Amino acid sequence: MDRQIQCWRGALNRASFLPNATETMIKAATLPLALILLLTVVAASEAQTPPQETAINEAVYRQANRITLRQKLADARASQERRALPTAAKLYDDAWELVQKIGSGVERRT
């Protein structure tokens, strides 16, 4: 009985009949992987934004930071007048970080 089971197991083992079966499987798996990689690279290259859109996004980002900067400075000034100096210091620090993100071009307001 054990001999019959071993015989059937041997018959079901492809590697025993086809010595090149593993090579065939590797070749068969390589093609789909290469196609997936190729399609991923093509999709990623098409997903890049054009320079005009990048410039517009940067301008919008800086404008939003300018508005936030003005609000933080007003809040810091109000905190300073209330003598809430730790809060004012934190707000001024946050405002300074925004100035560094914005860069040059922040007009002075009186």
C-alpha cells in the first residue's frame, strides 16, 4: 500500500518527469513581472505635474501662508497686550517659521 502511495506521489511530482519544469516556471513568471514593472514606470512618468501647475501650487501655498502669518501676528499682538507672554512668544515663533517658509516677497503692513 505504501508503495502505491509513493508511486502516485512520484507521478504527481512534475519535477521528476520534467527536469526543466522550474526553469519554465521562472520564465513564465518573469514576463508578467516585467510587464507590471513597465506599466508602473509608464504610469508614474505620466503622473508628473507640468512646471506651470507646480508654480501655481507654490504661489497658492505662499499666499495661504501670508494670510496665516498676518493672523498669527495679530493674535500674538493681542496676547502681548493681554500680558499672556508665553502664548505671544509661541505665536511669534510660529509666525517666524511661516516667514522662513514664505521666503522673500512679504510686504510690510502698518
